[in-house]
Amino acid sequence: MPHNADPPTAAGTDCAADDVYAELERQRRRNADLERTILQLTRSVRDLETFSWEISHDLKAPLMGISGYAQLLTHLDVGWPRPAEFDEFAAEITQGANRMARLIDDVLAYSTVRGAALRMTTIDLGALVDDVVADRTAEAALLGGQPAPHITRDALPAVHGDHGMLRRLFENLLGNALKYVRPGETPRVHVSARAGGDGAVRVEVTDAGVGIPEGQHEAIFGELHRAHPDAYEGTGLGLAICRRIVQRLGGAIGADPRFRGGARVWFTLAAEAAEGGPTGTGQVPVAAEFAA
């Protein structure tokens, strides 16, 4: 039976082998180029983080001086009656310096959280939330002039995470929940959690405040986005930092667009296998308190 193709010759086999070796060499060079690029990017990120730390301290030092002198102005003897609007101007200087300090802190946190070293361990969420709530309640008491916040939680499970990052996460989420309330209303916040079938824990922070404007439930996690820019102060980086933290810990975060009567922000974390199950007892509010 005749053949339509001649069998490969030695020369043809050598050419095919040369092509394979040439392709392998090109692939090796591409991999080497990628490794060099990754190394350069890693160094650039580290340089930027170092620069962020240095510039933040350089910027905050004069701000502390401005704030300190503004406080001294309020105690300065300028005669009686005091010049019109003297105290108001001094207060504006102090508030401006404080806002700038918060912005510097948020920019620093946002720029460094992605590359910060993780110290993963078992975290007692109940104890962590109680600690943050105690600090927030003490801050509210010092400010005065507003109703005391009502913050409750369910029994919360242990999770696997970084304590410092999780604390910053809850500080931001609880801070938002306490801030975005109508004037004169008591801030009401509840923290709950439930285990999922995929080995993750879903944590929810629910408040009875002004809520999230329609269509902005995803946008609020973007950089410098402010849902209520005219009514409430803020840098627009708090929830962006929260998203970076959760992503570093391997989870997801979002806001429930179906929730009415306030806002509900959720995030997921890896569950920690523990024989004791959920930790802490906390106060469990009646569901009607958060109903629309």
C-alpha cells in the first residue's frame, strides 16, 4: 500500500528538536524577565511604604504644633470682651488640624495594609468587639452632648486572622455605624455572625442609622467615596481600608442593598476550628429594634 508522506529524516528530527529547544529558551527568558519585573515592583512597593511612614510623621509633626498653639489661643488673655469670633476661629484651626491628621492616618493605613506582615492566630471575636465597643463608648462619653450609643452583639465564633487588622476593621465599621445617625437619635448597632458551609464565618454589622443611598452599596468601598459628603465628616477611605483588610485575610466584604431601616455591612473570615464553638454571650436585641 503506497504512503502519501515520507518518514521523517534525521535532518527533520534535528530541526524539530531545535524548535523545541528554541521555544524553551524563549520561555526561560520570559520567565526571567517576569521575575525581574516582580522583584522591581516589590522593591517599589516597599519603597512607597517606607516613604508613606516617613512622610506621615513629617506631616503630623507640624500639625501637632498648629493644634497645640490653637489650644493656647483659647487661654490667651486678649482683653475683655474677647474679639468677635476669636474662639470660633481658634476652634476652626483645631478642627482643620484634626481632620488633616485623620486623613494622614487613613492614607497611611490604606497604603500599607496591603503589604503589612500578617500575624495569623486564633481571634476571639467576642472579646475583640467588646474591647472596641468599650473604647467607642468611652469616646462618646467624653464628647458628650449626644445620646449614649446602644451596641449589642450575639455570641461570636473564633476566627483565624490578624488581631491588629481585625481591630482596625471593627473600629472603622462600628465608627461608621455610630456616626451616620440622624441628629438627636440614639445610635443602635448590632454585631452578629454565622458559620457557612465552606469553612467561613459571615459577620454582619447592622445599624439603625441614615442608611446607604440607593445605588451606592458597592461604591462606598471605593477610594475617597463619601455617601453623605455634605452632612457628615470623613476622609472617604474608611471602607476602602476595610475592603483591603478583608481581602488580605482571604475574605469578601459588601453592603446588603435589600436591608432597610439603616445599613448592614457584612464580611467573611476563615473560621477557626474550636471545640467550644461561639465565644461570649453578649446582649441580643429584639429583632424589631432593627426592623424597617
